[in-house]
Amino acid sequence: MQTFYTFAPIIVLVVLFLFSAIKVLNEYQRAVVFRLGRVLQAKGPGLIILIPVIDKMVKVSLRIITLDVPGQDVITKDNVSVKVNAVIYFRVMEPVSAILEVEDYMFATSQLAQTTLRSVCGAAELDEILTHRDKINDQIQSILDEHTDPWGIKVTNVEVKYIDLPQEMQRAMARQAEAERDRRSKVINAEGEYQAAARLAEAAGIIQEHPQALQLRYLQTMREMTYESKASTILPIPLDLFSFLNPQNKPQNPDKQE
């Protein structure tokens, strides 16, 4: 029993040593190891062994990180005050650089994204921000990727989530959209009237060349009226209505006249 109490502290120290010396990293994790303050290398994934007290490990995730950029008050190039929100997607490509080159790469990337969002949107007009959002996204991504490259970070995508406009601007845009709809409606109506007038002019030309067509149309109208009304209807009929049925009114062949 006395022997157990003698070796018990040693066993506890060995267990603690193994517990602090053996680390397991997931596939998406890397460990930046410092030995007496000097960086060794990025280790992992899997099982790594550290020297307790002497080695210090900092874990870094290599997965894509989603960072929400808070809404930023921006004055556009055409002096319109808007609030713009965005989200950025980035990942750590060089774990050693992400730890050595910047104190907190998450905070630094967030602050850089906010200032870049204000700068890019402030240099563009409101219509450009609303209609060319992909262009704004690409500009922000390019600037962020350039500035975060020394930190070992790759910005993969930037998306402007929403653009909050003042109430006065929203009402003005609604009036503009309504005016545009009215303009299109008038254009469509004008085109329809133009086509109808062209058809009427074409029909008038045909009737002028063939008067019998007008007389047949008159007879057809009379027939339709008798079907619609059960009462007896007396309509005046021009005497020359059936003149086209008279053989004498038919044009004669010039060869026969000779």
C-alpha cells in the first residue's frame, strides 16, 4: 500500500503529461506550433505530439467562414443617404501567416470589409448600386482579397444583402415606376390604334376598288340583326343594293365587244 502512494503522484504526472502532449486535429484544422516563442510550422490533421510547457498550439480552421458585415451608412456619389449590408465568405489558406501577420484575422477582416463597403458604395451612384450589384460585389471582393492576401486569407465571395433607402426615396422610386408603367401602356395603346387604323385604311381601299364588298357586308349586318331580335324589323334597303346582281352592270370583256 505504501508503494502505491509512492508511485501515485508519478502516475498522475505521466497521465497529465500524455494528456497535454497528445492532440488530435480534425481534417479541416491546422495547428500553428510555437516552441519557446518561435513558430515551428503548421501541423495536422491527425495526431500531433507537443512538449508540455515548452510548446504552445494555436488552432486554425481551414473551412470557409461566413462573416456578416453590419449595415453601413453610406452617402452615394449622387448625394443619396442609404444603409448597405453585406456578407463575405473567406477562408484561411496560410495558417502561419494568419497567426503571425495580424493579431485577430477575424476582427481585421470584418473591419476591412466595413470600410471597403462604404468606400465602394460611396463612389457609385444609387442607380448603379441598385442595378449593377454584381459589379459592386466584384469590386469589394477584389479589394478585400488584395489586402488580406498577406494575412494568408482568400476572400471567395462578397454579396450585398440589402440596400435600405429613405422613405422619401422609396416613394419617389414608386412614382417613377408608376410613370414608366403608364408610359408603356400608352405606347402599347398607340401601337394598337396605329395597327387598327392601318387595317381600316386597307379595308377602305379594298371597298373602294370593289363596291360589291360593302353591299355584301350590309346584307350580312341585316341578317345578324334579324337573328338577334325576335321582333319584326323594317329596314330601308337602297335600290342599288342588288345592282351588282344585274348582268347588265357586269363589266363586259373588251374582246367580245369587238
